[in-house]
Amino acid sequence: MLGEHLNSEESRGLLLAIDKMREILHGEKITLPEIVVVGDQSVGKSSVLEAISGIQLPRAQDSCTRCPLE
């Protein structure tokens, strides 16, 4: 699921490209976009992140989604 997707060749290539952009832009006024999702429990924060990223986040019954994303 998530682990398999993040370990794919495509994902590794994208993460390497992001790291390279951060190196190049370090100290510049240009920054990479960042997203913060805030809200009460069970209001759809994870669903918003899944819709934006296209990655299904791990979930368990009766618990919050806790998954750092880059």
C-alpha cells in the first residue's frame, strides 16, 4: 500500500528531484509549496491530503491518522 508506493522507482525519483530543488533553492526567496491541514477529529483532513497527493494514507479503526508526509 503506502510503503510499496513510496518505495517505487517513480517515487524515489520524485523525492530525489525535490531534494535537488531544495539544494538549489537554499537561501533563495523562492520556496517550495507547503500544505497544512487543520481541523477537528473526523472532519476529512486525511481525505483532503489523499485527494491532493493521490496516496492512500494508513488508517486504523478508532484511531487518528498519523503519518508524516513529504
